[in-house]
Amino acid sequence: MTSTDSAQNAPAKAPAKDPWDLPDVSGLVVGVLGGTGPQGKGLAYRLAKAGQKVIIGSRAADRAQAAAEEIGHGVEGADNAETARRSDVVIVAVPWDGHGKTLESLREELTGKIVVDCVNPLGFDKQGAYALKPEEGSAAQQAAALLPGSRVTAAFHHLSAVLLQDPEIDAIDTDVMVLGEERADVEIVQALAGRIPGMRGVFAGRLRNAHQVESLVANLISVNRRYKAHAGLRVTDV
């Protein structure tokens, strides 16, 4: 057989997967740890308004239930452990100073779950906000270290809680940078972001690149203060 014959008989290569061919996530239950805070509450509201089943968690179940009633759209409230157990995807929106302790206490409940870390380790002084670098490299990497049985991703860092919670705003004009180790997990989070009108999830690398994504929030805070804005990000030419 000639080399030409071999080439002709070789199996055809499968076409490259379209990076915008994302899965249907409409049936997934999304839990939000820290769902009574501004960021968590805003994300819960937007996802539930888009038709997602959402449970918000808090250390106190009654506090979560009160916040859920305020949000409406079928959102439920529970303590953090129950929220983690009942959810397919769990968004971590807790304050940075409670991040490690919260995740460590929920290791069992979060096993096997997709965990979406959106925590930004920041400090503040007279000059404004500045990035902190955790020992593990980033909040997302800390989550991965504390939750070896979970599928940790990072996303939703650059969203304005003010815009998320404003019922007068129909669409959030921004891209969401999504990071993770497994393509399938990243695509699920991208698809969740895309459920919110105006929003788009964009793959932005592995978890080792999470620090600069988390840190960029300090720059956006400076933008917002100077221009009296609620700045977001768009990735061009994609």
C-alpha cells in the first residue's frame, strides 16, 4: 500500500469542538454559600430570575430563609451544609476572612460537587483596595486544596453587586472569566453565566491563573470610585 493509499484510508479527524457549544444547565440546582451577602444575593436573584433552581445558604438557616423570601423567584434558604448537600453546583460568595474555615467545615457535603469560587482576597487602606495573595496562590487554589473531592472552578469575580440586585436592570453587560482544570466543568459554569441576560462566560485558563483574575477587582474598585460607575469587563475579538 502506498503512502497515498494510507492517507486515503486513514479515519477522518473529528471536527474541533465549537467552544461556544455549551451544555444545557437549566435543570441543575445552584447553591450559593454566602447567599445573604450582596454578591451572593445578587447572583441568586439573577440566576433564579433566569429560571434556575437556587438555594441560598448561610450559617443561620432562618437568615437564609428570610433573604430567600426577599429575593423571590422560587429561591429557597437553608443552612450552608444543607445548601451544599442539595445543590449540583455551589457558588462560594463568602467573605475572604471566612473562606477557608467555611470550606473546610463543608468538605464532606461538597464532595463530588462543582464548586465555583468567586471570592476576591482584598485588603483596604487609605490608598484604597489592594490584592492579597493567599499562601496557596489564590482563593480558588485554597478551595481546591481544602476540597480535594470537589470539582473546583473560579468565576463571577468582577460583577457589581449593585447591578446584580437592581430589579430595574434587565441585562448585565459583562463577560465572566471562568477558570478550571476540567473542560466539562468549566463549560457548565460558562453556561450558567450565559443564562443571565447580557452575560457571557469565557474560558480564562487553569486555576493557577486565578490570582490575577481575583486581583483585578482592586483595579475595578478604583475605576468605580473615580468614575462613579459599576464597571465590568468585556473580552474583545472572541
